[in-house]
Amino acid sequence: MFTEWYVENLERYKFLVKQNNKYYSINPEYYKDEQYQSLSLKSEEYPNNNDFNKYGFNNLNELLKEYKKSNIKSSGSDLGFGKVFSFKIDDNFKCVSNLELVGETLKWSNDVTDSLKKENFTSSKYHTGRYNYIPYLAFDNHIDNNGMTGFQIKNPSDKDWLKIDFAKPVRPSKLTLQGNAGDVSVCVPKKIEISMSNDDINYTIIDTIDNIIKDDKYNEYVYKKPNKKYRYLKIRFLEFYSSVWCTINQMEFFESLYVEKYLIQDKNLNLYTYKDDTLTKLDNNSVTESNFKGNAFTEIEVITREMLLNQFGNLENIKLLLWTDNINKEECIMDYHLEKPLRPIDILKKSNSGKFDIVMMEI
């Protein structure tokens, strides 16, 4: 009887866990060091409406859900003319999925498509009306903006795509997109997926942009920075403002000009860099700007559980250190894959003889 009532009214309630007189959320961002972190509540005795809105989870079935990824947040500390962030690697770490610096990025490269030729741009299809509206026309820096310019697809679907061969590895994380003026001004794609590859076969999804503005202005979209450089970029069109047209008058891609460098620190505070396919111990163990600039590595995807275990035997007090010269970044979030999937209920069972209470509030 309770289950039927609960399902019918699911959207009206949020839930928290109470264990050992402390309150917990099972949302992934509150999992750290192999346990859930107790919450800092507005009210000292019992979570109020604001607490449930901020921390609460929506479905009791989430207690049984398997999570294959987790994340760690780190606040930046000043180091030289930049910021350093530290991430403690937990025992269930498999590999880094993504590292995202939170804060403003002010320095960007020139458009990395400027020197490319027609053959560097391909698409699943293009409109062949008065002209052949090939993908290159969205990257040729033309000035005109009307219904007869740019790249166009007629009767688009979510199977359609546009691909760029940059001819060399790049790491863009910002694009500008301009729609066509006139009758087709609302026909920019509504939602796109960006993926990248080095062999044009195996693509890694980088990010999804779902807030594309339907006008004829140059609008900027900053998305997740790839973990390494890639040669190919593919845009998959997921949603549209028009069922008849998908049009892009002009498009550009840019790389961040800020430095991001990494070092590994062991439990004895020794520092390691990645060189020649292995971790190499540094002679200088000081965490300084000059040490990062002179010795650190730049591609985070090389750090895996297997490599760390081969080097250190276990993951006890192993840390990943990130330094950036972007002083505007105040926080960094490391998403990582788990070696073994986790269920919230299994984590909660490790404390208080497995006993906990569920508290709920109608929102």
C-alpha cells in the first residue's frame, strides 16, 4: 500500500539518510574517501525545506542504483602566479574521466579552423538547392548572412553530423555559432553533442551543448575541455528548432591559452611525472610553480589504476596535483571511473551495523 502511494506522489518528496545522528545525501557529489560526507545543515537539529531542496534525493530506488563513476572537488590554493589543486586517489579509483576547472576563462587562441580547406569538413548530408550548402561554408569567414549562406541540412535528424579534420591534434573548449538571418534565423540546431578522436573511428564524447540561442548573432559556448588533444571533432545534431532546416551561417573553435600541468605525489611527499610511458620520480619534491612548469605532464588520461599500483603497490595517500596559471579558477572537479560499481546502500551498511533511517519532506 505504501509503495503504490509513494510512486503516485514521488515528485512531491525528497529524501535524506540519518545515521549516527548525522544526515547524509546519497547524491554522487557527496561521496568522498569511500564514504558519504555528513551534511552541514541550515538547522542544527533537523533538515529544513532548504536542506531537502539542496541535498535531497528524489527516489528511494536510488539506494539500490549502481554508480560506475564518482567525483572529487578541490578548492584552489595560490601557488606562484597560479592555482594548485589536490585530489586524493581512493581505493576504488580506475581512471580519470574528466577534470573541470570552475571559474572564468579569459584567454583564448585564434580560431583553430582558420587554415583548414574544404576537404577538412564533411557531414552526413547537406542541402543541394540553389547552391551546394557544404559544411565548409560555415567555416569560410564569409561576411554575408542571409538564407542563402552557410551550411544547411534539409529535413535533419539526430543521425546527422558535421565533422572537422584539424590536420593536427588540438584541444578546443569553446565554439561560436551564428545562425542565418531572415526566414531561417530560427533554424540553428537546438542541442548538439561534441566528440573527438585521433583515428576517426573511436570517438570520445566530450560534452553536450543544449542552450544554443536561436538568433543571427555570434554566440559563444564554453564546454568541457578534452583530457588530451585530438585530431578529429564530430558534432552530432541532437535536437532542432525546425523540423525542415538545420542551418549554421558561421562557426569557430578556440583553445584555452592557459597552462594545466599535473604531478603525482606519494605518501612520503615524493613527486612523480609521466615520461616515456612510465612514472618517473623527480629529484625536486617541492610543490612550486617552477617545478610544475619544468617537469609536470599535460595529458591526464595516462593516469590509471594499473599504472599507480605498479608504481606504488597500493593507493594509500596517493594524490594527483594540478597547477594552472589561470588565477580565476577557484575550484576543480575530477570525475573518475570506479574499479567496482558502488550502490549507496552498500556504503551505508558499513557504518552503525548497517542501520540507518530515511527522512522525507514534501517539497
